[in-house]
Amino acid sequence: MCAAGAAGGGRVAARRLGGAAGVSHVCSTAGIPRRSRRRKSVAIAYESGQGDGAEQGTSEPQRPRWEPRDWRQQLERIREMRRKRDAPVDEMGVEKCYDSSAPPQVMRYQVLLSLMLSSQTKDQVTSAAMLRLRQRGLTVDSILQMDDATLGEIIYPVGFWRNKVKYIKQTTAILKQKYGGDIPRTVEELVQLPGVGPKMAHLAMNIAWDSVSGIAVDTHVHRITNRLKWVKKETRHPEETRVALEDWLPRDLWREINWLLVGFGQQTCLPVNPRCNECLNQDICPAAKRR
């Protein structure tokens, strides 16, 4: 018996910083004895309308996947509220912080650095710090040649700036020694770098390598998806939220959701005293109904 499968797809970004990767599929054959005392059952998840059971009528119908109530309508209304693209993340977010005229390898490094600086820091502060760094020629070599005190003065007052000086120096040294001055192109390698967490890794994959590896969940995405009940049960940490969202949210929305909800969280669905009276979702938001 032989089974083979292939899947492909993706979207080409307007500004592509990464490259293309090929995927090969191998089909293997093996003889199967007619009688065997041991039977190994393998669960296979089929796309809708695929699989032997669909034709033979022997398999049970698939249970519908869980999805939140009214989520499509909520999403469309959030898109409408974000239509002007005038939130801080739109004007000073990570995608606005790197030098688009620099070589691709330098751009990718600047993307990673801006993500490291952005943790627990407002976009305005991160953008200003990145501008000061770029004015000094922001490259792997320039950071390695810079002493810690100078680096600290440049990035201050980003949140936890002293720790970030240490992480930036350590990560930059690793990039120089292990990756030839470039950044890793997998989430698994990115999260091994000092000061780089899952959210940063997924955003780096998206922005620097034009690859959707997962949903980037920060405090805004975590807060809003819990308020909208886009998770089966309340989640306590962003990484827990990411896993819950990826379980049901269509993959073609993964790239958009961070940018969309971050800006929405900066302008309307605030951490304290959200502006529910200005929100188009006030009639179908579980959190708004309790206010």
C-alpha cells in the first residue's frame, strides 16, 4: 500500500526579506502480511471530503471543530475599526523600525533587535531607540564593537534596558559565530537566543523571513481574545493563548491577527477602562455585556 501527499501555498509579501524553500515528499512501500497478531492503529486526520471512509460509508461523521460564537462578525467589525491604520503599531511598530534600504541580512538583524527592544515597551519608545541605533550604523559588527555603557545610553528608556543590553550583546555574538551574522530561520532556533521569546520568534519569522510559523501573541492579543471568548476556557499566559487560538483559527488569518488586535488594543480595547461605548462589537462582546 502506498500513500503520498503534498501541500503548498503561501503569500508573497510586498517586501520580502527571506528566500524560498523547497519541500520534497517521499513515498514508501512495504509488504503487509495477511494475518498478524499485532495490529497498530494509526489515526489520520483528513481534510473535509477526503479519506476512504467518506466513499465507503464506514467511518463516523467528523465532529465539527469548536469555534467561538460570532467570531467572524467580531473580526469583520474589528477590521472596520482598524481601517484607518492609525494606531501606534501602524506608525512605529517593528515593521517600521528597520532600514529598508539595507542589505537583507542587516534588515533581518534589525528586525530581531527591534523585537527584543519592544518587550514591555511602548512602540514610541522602541521606535526612538531603534532610530538612535540606526544613526550609528546598526549592524552585527557595530553592536559587537560597542561597549555596554554606550549601548545602554542609546536604548534607554526601553523597559528592562539593562537586561536587554546583556541579551543583545549575547545574541549578537551568537549570530556572528553560528549564523554568519544572519538570524536563524526557524522558531526553534530563534527561541534559543538570549532575550527572544515565542512571540518575538513568530514575528521575526513573519517579518524577516516572510514565513507564517504561528500566531504572535502579546499582552494585547492575549487580553482581547480572552475577552471575546476566542479560547475554549480562560488562558493565563500568552503562550497558552497561542496554542488555543491555533487550534481553531484558520491559518490564513494567522499573519493578520497580531497586527489587527494590537492596534485594536492600543486604541479601543484598552487594558483598563476599555472604550466599549466606541466599539462596534459592544452588542456581541461577552466582556462588554457585563459592564
